[in-house]
Amino acid sequence: MARVPARPSTSPLVAASSTGARGIEGAIPLRAGVATRPQAAAIYAKLIVRNEFATHYPFPAVSKNSPFFAPEEYWCGPVWLDRAYFSLKGLQGYGYNGDATALADRLRNSATGLLDNGPIMENYTRRQARL
């Protein structure tokens, strides 16, 4: 019988990789509902910091303070709506409703196409900002 590996104590969002990168995929344990309360609190703490993931467009693919953050590069900084949605739903699922609402409002109010007649974009960079 195969041995099931132990669940890691932190997600990639909390524990930066050996390269120093933190990715938004580290919020998936929140959406999946598999994070323990301490893990959820650690993930939450990164998601609400403006220099990490609570940027103008919340939930960039890579943490803003990562050496790999490049807001105009395809997977190194833009905000992808599916990942933003997973992060928001995860925050709500662990009771962080106020911050989830504030971040959702920030995203909705700054991303073109979400509240106006423009197209909804695949991802959002500073070029699509409604500043």
C-alpha cells in the first residue's frame, strides 16, 4: 500500500520557494477548504499586504515583492480572474469576509470591462487600469 505524504505545514504563498518567489496558487488551500486555521491565517496575512498580493489589482500571479514580479509579463504579475475568484472565495470560506469584500471591490472598480461596456480581459495588468 502506498504511503500518503504528509500535508505540508505551509503553502507556497507563505513559504517562498528557494528562488524567493511566492505565487497566488498558494491560496488554493483556502478555496479547497483544506488549510488548517493556522495555515489559513498565514495565507490571509500575505493576501492582505499591499506589497504582496493586495495590490492595485488584487491577487497578482506572483507576489509584488518577489524578484520575479513583472507586472506586464504573462505569468509573472498580471491578475487572472479565476485565481482572484479562488482567493476571494477562500477568504470568505475562512471568515475573512470584510477583507474579501474590500479586495473584490478594488478589483471590480479598477479592472476595465467588469463594470463598464468594455471587454472582460483574460488577465489584468497596469495597462488595463482605470486609474
